Amino acid sequence: MIYRLKELKGDTIAVPQLVFSKLGIAEEYNVRVALYVLATGITDPDKICADLKLRSRISAESALSFWAGAGLLERYEENAAPGEEPSAPAPMTWAEIAAASRTDPMISSLIDCAQTGFARPLTHREMEKLVNLYMQEGFAPETVMLCTAYVASTGRSTMAAVVHELKVWRTEGVETGEQADAHLKLLALRQSREQYVSGLLNIPESELTLGGRKAIARWYEVYGYDDAMVQEAAVQAGAKRDLWYWNSILKTWNAKGLRTVHDVRSPVAAAGASRNLRVDREAPSGNDFLKNAARRRPLKKKPE
């Protein structure tokens, strides 16, 4: 059977692209609530729960919170003065989380994942922070679980570390579970590159500063260089084992359009590089151009 869209008769509503971008992570009831709000403009949880026949009022509140975190809705106080900045809603309490978990299986999955990663039971306060990342901050549950597992693998078994890491991920455009999975692969690749560079520098990886790690990421991800080019910079730096000196070399090569080791070692590249270098002789050449300067015939411009 083949289907096609019927001709529209004008009884349509505009659905923001934001809703479609969240279809991969939004629960079924979240999508229903979004379409209901767009069609009616109603955001009263009790009315939504009754009209959509949701399991509980908390489901409606959860959906509204999800779309507020995603940017479709905005929060405000009912009695706030005009123009007053909206205040963030109070975090869900443990009792509210326990009630919501009966209708939203993702809540239990989040808690189980965190307890497995941290290898210990979570406190009620930690559960509140974890679930509010999903319910109020709008993070996809898959993203929260992947981030929690990653943070735990680095030895940071605290919710504060998870919250911080998720905020960093969001600034880098990580929202969905697929994006989080790709980001984790990038983080693993960055770590292997940092290990390689620290090995060339003959220092422990832990001694790399944040600025140094960003510089290393730039060599590979912005300049497009590989290990061979980084090693060539180390070779040309000679005995000077300094990350920022290597950084200046790689930055210069990138500005000159040198992409491979062959480009760097070519006669043209060497000639171009020599114009920027000062060469000091270990011993005098024997040619003193100031000798007999007083008896040297002055240069005069020939008459035209």
C-alpha cells in the first residue's frame, strides 16, 4: 500500500521546526502535548491531562518542562509584573520524582545508569539533580546517560561533574543521543592524540594544560594535520621540547598552505622558510665589508 498526503483544506496549524528536531528524543506524550499547545495555546497541566487523557498531571508538567528546556515554551510567574524576568521553576522533589517515575520509565533508567557508573547508590539529592537535567533542563535521557557513564569512567563520580560536562557538551552542540555518541568518539580520539604529543614531549599527559590540549585539538581538527606532521614539527624544533614552540611551527605551516611532510621538506618550502630566519655564523667569514670604507669610491647616480 502506498500513501500520499491529502490536499490540505486550510485547517492547519504551524508547527515550528524545533518540534521536528526533537522527535528523535521526545517521548510520545511530549509530542502530543506540543501539538495540543500549538493548536490551543493552553498550558494548564490539569486541562492538558484531562483533554489528552494522560496518566497523571505530572506527565503534563513533565512535557511542558521538556518543551521549556528545548526552547518552545518560556517560563513565567503567574503574578509577575510586566517585563519581569521569568524565574526558573523549583526543582522536582524526591516525592515528585518517585511519582513521575511510575509513568515515565526513563527516570528509572537514568537512576540505574548513574548508580551503575558510580558503583554506589545515589542519594535523594543526587537523584533530584539527575532527573531535573532531563525533566527541567531538557537534556535528552540518552545524552544524560552517556555523559554520566563518561564522567564515571574518568573517575569523577559526582553529579556536579555530570552537570558541568553536560553544559560543556551543550555549548558544543551536543543534544541528541547520536550526537553524544559521536562526541564521545571525538573525546577518545583527542585523548589518544594528547597521549601521543605528551609522549613526544616526554612528559606525563597530566601535565598538559587546558590551553595545551586546545592547541593539540586545533592541530588535528582545524589545521587537518596528522601524527606525521606533528612529529615533523618536533624534529624541526630539535632539542627544544616545547609545545608552544611546536604550535608556532605548525601554525606557520598552516598559514603557508603546507599540508604534508613532503611539502615541508620541499626546496620551495625551505627557501621560503629561510627568508624568515636569521643565520648567525659560528666563526667569522673573513669578509669585512667595512674594511677600507673611507677609501671606497662613493656611488653616484648617473646623469640621465
